[in-house]
Amino acid sequence: MTATLMRVPKFRNTQWVSFIGGEGIVRSYKPEEGTWMYLIEMALGLEPDFGRVGAETKILLTEADLRHSSNQLADFIQG
């Protein structure tokens, strides 16, 4: 049996991150193929007059695709 060493994740759950195309909050992460994969829930825009249809948009991104964000909206969303 061989052991595979991985770095600790760069981002944590509920952390606000940015990426090409938007911003969002880390909802979960897991090791995959020598890197960390993150499930990101994208920030919602203003609610349209007719209300929301469906769930928020979530995407999977690698650690290399993410950057720390200093968005002040994160404090509001997280509670």
C-alpha cells in the first residue's frame, strides 16, 4: 500500500471566493486527482418581479480556478 500526500485545502466551507465569471461561497470540497475540487454556490442577483424558479446555481471548480474574495456581501449571506 502506498500513501498519497496532499496539501491541506486552500479554501474552507462558507468562504467567499471569486473566479472567472463570478463569485460565490464554498459549500463543500473533496480531493480529486491530486487537487481539491470545490462545490461553489454562486451569488444570486436581484430577485426578478416574477420570483425565483429553481435552486441556486452551483458549479464544481478546481482550487487553481479560485481566488480569495473580499466581498462584503458574504457577511450578509452567511448570517
